[in-house]
Amino acid sequence: MLFHEKTRALVTILGVTFADTLVLIQLGLYLGLAGRASNVVDHLDADLWVTSRNAPSIENGRSLPESHLTRLQSIPGIEKAERLLVFYGGVRLPNGTSELSLVYGVRHPEQWGLPWRILDGDPTDLERGRNIFFDDSAAHRYGAFETGDSREMNGVRLRIVGRTAEAQSFTSIPIAFMDFRRARQVAGPRYASFIIAKVAPGRSIEAIRREIEMRLPTCDVHTKAEWAASCQDFWIKSTGIGLTLLLTVLVGCVVGMVIVAQTLYAATMEHLREFGTLKAIGGTNGLIYRILLMQGAIAAIFGFVSSLAPAFLARTALDPLGIALVFTPRLLGHVAVGTVLLCLLAATLPFRRISALDPAMVFRG
């Protein structure tokens, strides 16, 4: 029945394809934005983060006193701990204009996994003078630059000693990395600082966390996963992007379901005599129900598979523009299952009409 009228079947599959493509792009964009909001947190090799009270994200916090670090380092079970400084720096470009940069500074950055995905340069050079690492994505705002070039930030001349990849912020402001002492000199009076800690192997992260909370009662202490989630929630909710993407996903689901339901319902109504014949020769409602479900499943499978090509093409096209679409196996699995469930639901809409069908209609003129 589904493929007897090829045009109708094609319309059904294309409807599911369009809906799935829209859903995949929106959810992929959501994951990409969420990943950028916690980019540094995810890559930094720290088990615990000590922040100022109620700090919502890594870009929005207050400075912690140096004495807090001393107290934390004295706790048994702490393998290492350092202050992490975060600030927005104004970068003077060769053409005379200025652009912002989001700078992260920590002592011995290579020991904490910063920076990552290094394209060029040695992170240990950050400790040897007025040096800085820029992410390669900064070229979109700063213009082309190379290792060895110089840029002025907050009135301080800095030498670019390396380039990274994938260190991108939620707001698309370029990310840079510096040594903590140099970062404090360049930042001026306005910056946020956090304390990051690595727990010794075999020690309980939760036990160390409770000890830190007792010694630093005016601070919040987060695990890595909690702090990453906090950063993501802040940017996704505060910008309203989460709600916008959710509404678009719902529109995609409704569009796909309506197209499938309308097409299959029309096809079923046109074949009422065939269903009547099936019931007249002993076909049960269960058999008819399975036939309808099979039509929905076929539309869902073909539609989902067809949506993968345009979705991945969109990811390839948007990547040079700095827009990240993330398609994880879990996401693809959830969209596939959701597509099948919605199509099965849409396919069952004509069942009530068919279940009440009188088989005797077949023998009427």
C-alpha cells in the first residue's frame, strides 16, 4: 500500500526527512553551544573547582584571596592546587581597531592540560616572558596571524608563541592562554579567579570537597561535572537559546508527524475495501494494526536515514563559519527512536475507523 503510489510514499519520506534534518541540526547546535560554554572546564585536568559564592559560570565570578589557596593546599589528599585567572582583554589589531579576548591564566598550564589541541608552539614558553597562546579561530576577528607575531593587550605588548584549535567560547570571543603571573599583570584590577584542585589517587573527591567547604565557608566547591553543567546552564538559559532551539525541535516533530499522519490516513481511506476484504477472509484487528505500524516504521526508517546526509553536509558547511554542530551516537540514537515512535503514533490514527469496518461492505455493489 505504501509504495503502490510512489509519489505519495516519496512525499511521506521527504516529510520525515525534512523534520529529522531540522531536529538534528537544532539539537546538534545545542550540543555544540553547550560544549563551548564548558570548553575549558571539560579540558582542564581538575577534580574540584572553588569559586566565589553563587558564581554562575567561569566567565562570571569574583577574585579569591591568595590565602584561600594556602588553606586548600594544606588539606591532606590534595595532589596539587593553583589559582586560575579569567579576564577579558582588549587586543589592539594592526589596523588600529580593538577586539576582545577571553584569557585564561594558570601557573604551569601544561600540567593542567592547557592549552589543548596545539597546532604550533610549546606551552612551557608561556612561563618565559610576555607570551600568549591564541586559538586559531581568532583569525575570524583578528585577521591572519602566525606564531612569532606580536599583539598588544590592555596596553601590554605580547608575543604569540603558539596556536591552538577548538578552544572556542560560547560568545565566539576568541580564547587565549597565559601564565598566571603574566595574566595578572595584563588583566589589571578587573578579573575573576578560581582555585582548581587535583585530588590524589585513591582519595575520595567528596571527602576532600567537604573538607574544603569547612575551611572555606564563603566559597562554593564544585566537582568538574557540576561546574561544567553550571556553565552550560548559565549561557543556555540566560540567552534564551535553549527555549528557542526547543521550540524549533517541537515544530520539526509536529511537521513530521502531521505529514506522516495525513499521508497514511489518506492512503488507508482509499483502501477501505481492501481492508474489508482482509477482515472478511479472517484478518483480525491485530493484523491490521501491525500493517499500519509497519507502514509507519518504513516511513520513519527511510526518512531518518535520508536526513543524515543533509545534516552532516550542514555541519561541514557551518564549521568554517565557527558554528559547531555536534552529532553524538547518543543524539542520533535518540532522534532515530523518537522518529520511529512518532511515525508509529501517526500511523495508528486510521485504526479506529478500520476496526469498526463491516466486512459485509465487500459484498455490496
